[in-house]
Amino acid sequence: MDAEELREKLLELSKREASLNFKMYELFNENLTLAIKLAGYIAENRMLGGKWSDEEAVKVMDKYLKAGRKEGHHPKEVHQ
């Protein structure tokens, strides 16, 4: 391959990378919204007397929300 072909290939790959980065950003925001909704449903469930606990959901909320959590606290301590 000559230099021009390499530049074209680099441009093509850069465009694909930008597209994938944008899709990843959109998916992260969708997941953040869903994590917020999940936290709200859990709070409503507890307010109504439910005793909800699910490690997988706690991991998801911890990954996307992290708000209100001090260093050293396990997510379970905050969300239960």
C-alpha cells in the first residue's frame, strides 16, 4: 500500500471509530436513564413495604449512578 491508500484507510477507520463512540455514548445515556428508573422503582417498592434485594441490579446502579456514595462504601450499603 502506498501512503495515499493508507491515509484513505485511516480516514475510513476514523469515521467508523467516531460512529461507534457516538453509539456507545447513546447507549450509556440510555442505560443511565434505566438505572435511574430502576432506583426509583426500588425506592417506591420499599416505601410500599417491600423488601427488595438483588445484587445484579445493585451492580448496575453502582456503575451508572455512583452519586451519593462515599469512597469505601460498598454499593449494597447505600442501596439497601
